Amino acid sequence: MATSRGPVKRNRRGHPRHQKSQHGDKQPNKAVDENSFVIQSFRRFQEELDNKHDRHERLVKLSRDVTIESKRIIFLLHRVHSGSREDILNEEIGRASCRERV
């Protein structure tokens, strides 16, 4: 009596597909010559792209910091119109000095 493994996958003509190995039909990894001109070129490109992405991430972080500080200033200006100016300014100066230390 044959055991059932579940549904059989079929190709477009209706014939059963052959089972592939766990890694597919890929060739085993071959040793890479690190002294190859192509490999060295790709390593340089990789370094350039990494540097570019690092600069971009720093720029994005700085822009977010500027946005956050802008929102704080706008919120502070809204509070100045509705409350005691001296108390609010002293409180904000204390917060700003704490943020600068971090």
C-alpha cells in the first residue's frame, strides 16, 4: 500500500514535478579569489556605498532632530501666549540645558 504525501505539484502540462533538493539546483559555493580585480572593485564600491548610506542616515537623524526642536519651539510660543512668560521661559531654559548635556 502506497503512502500519500499530500498533493503532487504539477507543471503546466500536467506532469508531476520532480522534487528539488533543499537548496535547489544551485552549485556549491566555490572559493573566491580576493585578489581578483573584479572582487577588489566590488569591495571599493561597497565601501563607497556604505559611506554614502552612513552620511544619509546622519543627515536624516539631524533633520529629525531639527523637526523635533522646531515643534518644541512652536509649542513653547503657544504656551507663552497663554501663561506666565517668565516661568515658561525659565522652565524651557532648564530643559534646553539638559538636552545639550545628553
